[in-house]
Amino acid sequence: MTTAEKNILYDLVYKYPSKHKKGLIANEIGDLKSKFPNLNEDKFNNALMGVTCLFSEEDGLIIYHIDVYHALLAAIENRELNIYEID
């Protein structure tokens, strides 16, 4: 992806009207993923393996924006996370 495309993706994730200020829940992440039908689902799931997250009794896991961004980026580019993308 070009820098401009990465900036658009970043804005898409961070400006998403999420229920929680600190991150996104499963259905919100699913909505974002649906915008990229060619993303690699395995790369996306691998990128989220072991991330730090929050938990809500009502909504389940809340994944931080930065982790969703990095997972989407890796999945769209069909690659694993780079070392600097791991928190």
C-alpha cells in the first residue's frame, strides 16, 4: 500500500464510530473487514493473536485501534506483522 492508502486506512479505523472509545468490538471489526473482500483472513487473525485488549461484559473483547489497523494492513498486504507493528 502507498503511504496515502495507509493514511486512509488509518483514518478509517480511528474514525470508525465505535461503541467504545478505546477500541473496536467484533461486529465493528467485521464491518471494517467487509470493506476489503480480498484481505487474507489468516494473516488478519495471526496479527491479532496475543494482542493486549480490553473486555466488556456486554460486548466481549475490545481490540485497540492500533492493533486493528496493523492487522488490516498486514491482511490487505498479505503478509505477517513486521516487528515494529507488534506491541
